[in-house]
Amino acid sequence: MNVEILHSGFDGLKFTLQTDIPPELRAKLASAKEHAKQTYSDCLVDFGSVTLSVTNKGARGFTAHTGDHGAYWLFQDPEDRIANNPGITVDFRAFGLATGGLEGAERHFRDCMDAFGINYAETQLRIARADFAVDFLAPWFEPDRDALVVPPGTNVTEYAGVDETTTNAIGARVNGLRAGALGNRQLGIYDKRAEVIQTNKMGWLTIWNAALVAKGKPPLDLRDRDRSQVWRFEMRLGSKQLRNRFEMRNWQDVRDVIGDAFTDALGRIRYTIPTTDRNRARWPVHGLWQQFEAVIGSDLLQNCAGVLPSDVIEANRNAKMRELDAQLVGLFITRAAISDVSSDGFDDFMETHPEALMRLAKEHPVPVGDRIGKARSRYRLT
């Protein structure tokens, strides 16, 4: 079986906190949210070394984030509380977990709580979700719904595209399988290469290539699907498993028990090699599933990609710049066509037309500096 493990580790982690934010923080968030509404862009607020991007969303609270390597934060408005809802929800981002692991997430959480001036006790913490993923370079693999052996009554979804969540892949190449429910226990097997290309999150390519280089193997070229097909096996555990079954609440509980919870989940779902045996329990376990079990069975806290966050940030920034450059070229070509510019005159058109654009920029009622600042907050990639 020709397969390489390109990445393994936590891909999602969510905590809630049963406390209210202090009045000083509420005032800053309310002001930033109002500014975000007026400018139609996130408002950046500095809390010491922590920069919080506050959005205009949140009907009865405040939503913000600390970048791709941080977390999304939902703060309930203490002056307009929704009954029985937690005061704070923290949803850690995949890139931060991939490069910093569980320890990095806890460090970021505690740094932010100190910077925000929020006092809390460990007993007020609740873990709501944890995801663990393994990325396999396996161009020969394609998910087979019949190969999944799951508990009776478990919902299984087969889909043929990154955006499709409830359709069957009839007459098309299967891009993924999903079994179970998010609030309880869910397995996802899907085409991670296709997702990276569609969402333009090339930081994952940097992580994968770092793993290959470390093994002395050539990097991936995503244009060559037959050599760069990456499949992600991901186990997701919700509050019914983490809190109700394994009684995890705080960071210490996660460090002590999270491996047991994932091992238990793997004992209830299997990906197999179908045979003619009518007893599915006797079907042999697929080789990829064996490796998936082996990785999760190891010390989860030590699973880190070995890639600096700055490398991932740079890859995502370069991908966004290439995307915008391609859009600019398309717009210039369309503008030239409308202006009856021939292909021979296109170079001269490209040299002279920016002068007209500069004039438009200076004539705009909003200063260029303000508009650059707004764009920078919208495309914050750190």
C-alpha cells in the first residue's frame, strides 16, 4: 500500500466559558462593533500584544477573531444576555492547531484572557468539540460508502463536491463520506486537496511539503492530481462524548482523557475492505484505517507539523496575491477589449492606463490610507 502521512493532529477545538466579560471590555467591543458597522469592515483593537478583529455581527453580543493562527471569539453582551447561553465561546483555528498543537491553543487562550482582563476559574470552562485529523497522500484511494461499518441508526452521507453536504454521489467521483452527528461523534473522510484548491488555503500545501521534504521526497504539485491526491480522515467529538460521556471540562481534563475519548470512538466506527461475507463485522480493516488508528493511539499532544506559523502565513498571503493579480489581469483585458485596444497595443495600454487609475484614487472621497487600512483588516492573514 503506497501511502504517506503528510499531517496529523488536532484540527478543531472549541471551549465555552460560563462568565461575563468585564464592563471595560464590553465598552471597547461595543465601540469597535459600531465602527465595524459604519465602515463595513472589521475593527482592529489592540490589547497589549493581542490584536482582536471585531466584526459587525452578533445580534446580542460581539464576534471577533485573533487571526488564522488564533481563534474565533463570541462574547455575550452582559447587558443583553441570552438565557442559558455561555458568556464566552472560543473556537480555535485549524492552522494554529496544526502548527502549535493543543499546548499552543491553551497558551493563546490564557494570553488572550489575561490581555482582555477576564477573570475566570477553571471550573467555569466547558469543552464543546474536538477534531483530530490525519492527511494521507494516497492517489489510488476513493471512499466507498459500503466500506463503512457504523453503529445501527448512524446517518451516513456520501458527497461528490466540497460544498455538497446532503447529496449522493451517483454517477460522479466520490469526494467524501460523513458518518454520525457533530454534537456526538462524527467521522469525515474527504478530498482535502480539492478543498485546499477551492478555498485557496495554500498553507496546507506548505505543511504537507514540509513533511515530504523531511522524508527526502519531492514536494507536491497540486496541478497533478494523480500524484498529489490527499485524503483526510477526521474524527470529530461533540459535547455528548466529551462532557457527558468522558466528563471533560477544562484544559487539564483534555490533556488527561482526550486520547481515551478518540480511542473509544474508533472502536465504534471502522473503514473496511468489503467482502462477500454477509457478516460485516468480519470484514478486514482497511490499511488506511489501521494507520489512522495507530496515529490516534499515539501521544496526541506531541502531534505537531514542525512548520513555523510564519511559513503558513506567507503561503496564504502569496496565494491571495496571485489570486488578486489574476483578477486584475482579467479586468485589464476586459477594459482593453471595451476600448477597442488590439493585442499589439495591449502593452502600451497597460503602461498608460494606471495614470487614469491614480487620478480616480485621488479623487475618491475616502483617502487612500483609510481604504488601504480597511482592506488590510478584511484580508488579515496572520
